[in-house]
Amino acid sequence: MDGVGEGKDSPGSELLIRVVDRDDPRPVWVTVWGGPNVLAQALWKVRATRPSEALARFVARLRVYTISDQDDSGPWIREQFKDLFYIASPGFGMGGAYHHATWSGISGDHFHGRFAGADFSLVTNEWLDRNVRRKGPLGAEYPRWEYLMEGDTPSFLNLIDNGLSDPEHPDWGGWGGRYDLYTPRAEKWHLRPEVRPLWTDVEDEVMGADGRWHTDNRATIWRWRAAYQNDFAARMDWTVKPHAEANHPPVPRLAHPDRITARPGERVELGAEGSIDPDGDALSYEWFYYNEAGSFPASSALSGQPVAIRGFDQPRAWFVVPTTRVMPPGTGTMHVILAVTDHGTPRLTRYRRVLVTVAPHDSRGPGAEATRTR
């Protein structure tokens, strides 16, 4: 906060204001890899120099994802601008904040990340030597890590158009993690108690590389580790190989709408016919139910997967909306993810999300038909 206030404008804070003020309807994503006091100064100036309606429009344009708190301006921003879209695992490194933060799932190991289940072989210096550092002059610039591979990248990953994430819905999950909107309880590593809801840590239940189930907020990122690391390796190939010699991601295609309405006990057909690979590689398919992303109240206590998808590894699959081990009212949203992976080198994965709205049995009007896949 020493850099925030009267006479403390910077080229960065001024540029940020100009970008938000552009005649462009898209939101402005501010991905914060250190302290956010440049953002704090921009917000301070707009509030000091514009009427409240203009300030509200400015704040509404912003989307913020911070890699924890790395100075004291983050808690100040959240307290002062209560309507600001803000993603964070609050707190400082001292006291354990970084060990508990969702973003550490990108690269953490047993010691630095304090979690289990992820494939740690994909974030070692040896993996980086083979897949990044030896690939041309850009790869040679990638430093050898002493503590962790990069931790900041999750703030960008959900903006990649890979078919999995929806940046406006952090609770849907993606390569950059999954977050829910609530006011977190005070922890010893917080600078101050949080006073309003923000998008913050939430858990996924994931089968780990060790063959065991893990329920953890870092799992919302490491569950995708093979996919995003292979993507990293492929992008480095693009810097040194001709197009014809490099691998490129597949293009998943649904044979039906991505929004479906179904009722308890109803069979829902799924199809990915027409999915292609631009390099002509063979494709593998995986359909899975992303339980935590939706609101349908099905229990995962028995297997970790409350909805069995038949033919989950085929282009055509189906499931039945559960009617047992379901809490009242037995309605809500179900997220089914299609992951299509090519057989190139490295293998690349892209996604489509099917959002199933489970409606009550009596919600169908006279003569109406249930919306479902064919």
C-alpha cells in the first residue's frame, strides 16, 4: 500500500486504466503474479476522479486472478471494492499460505506442495530438460528451478480456449483450477479476515497417479497435469519444428447440443462423432462426470464417481440420471466432460462440456418432450 494513493500513478496503472476504458465489450483479465498494487492504484485513481456510476462500470469490466497475496494491497482491494470479480487463495507464504493455495497444484511435490496424488515426474527438472530447455533459444531460457516449477501459470490457463473451462465460471473448473464463491474463514496466514465473498479454494475428489482417491483443492489443478504439460511440450515444438513435423491438438465435436434437459431415471445419450485430428492421428475418447462442478446432489461416497457412464471410452456413450443415493430435491446441474486425446507426440487433449439440467418429473408441460441427445 506504500505505492497506492495521491501522486503514485505509474506507467502500469495508467496503462491498465486505458485498457479498461477501451471501446471493447470483453472483460479485462488481470493475472497477478506478484503484488497487485498496480491494480490497487488504478482502482484508487478511478474512485478518486470519477462518479460512482463510472467506477461501477470500471470495476465490472475487471476479472482478477491472483497468485495468493504477495503484498498488502490484495486484502485492501477485496475489502474496498466488494463487487470486483476476484480469484485468490488468500494469504502470505509465511505461515503456510503457499502450501495451502490452489495454484500450487500446477507444480507441487510431496515437500513443497504438501500434497499427494499428482504425477510428480511431469514437473521435474529432468522433464523440463527433455521437453522444454533443449528446444531452441526460447527453451534454453527456461531456468532450472530450486524450489518449484513455475507457480503463476494457473492464472492464465483457464483463459486457453481448450473447450474445458469457462472463465466466467471459476466453479466449473479447468487447467487453472476450480474455485467457489464464498467468504473464507480466517486463517493464521491471512493478513486480515475476509469481509466479502470471493472466488477461492474448493476441493475436487480425484483418482491420483498412486491409484488412490484424493480430496484436495490442489487436485482441481493437478488432475489435468498430464494434459497441460504435454500442451507445454507441444508449444515448444512449434518454436523449432515445421508445422508438418509437430503435433497439434484434436478438435472434439459433439453430435448433439451441449445443453440438455433430463429427468431422474432418464437415459441420456452422448456422442462425439465427427471429432477430428488436424494431423490425421488416431483419437482416444473419455467421457466422465465432473461431480463437483455441478449442483446435482448425487453421493460419491462409494466410488468417487456417482454416475457411471457406459461406453466412457467410445465416441458414443450414455448414462442414466441417478435416482438412488441422491439427496432432495433430486434436481440440479450435471457436468459431463468429453476429453479427446490424439496419438501424436506428445499426446494432446481438448475437451467439450455437456451441461445436463436435471428437472423434476412434473416439469414437462402438456405436449412437451424432454430435451435429450439422440
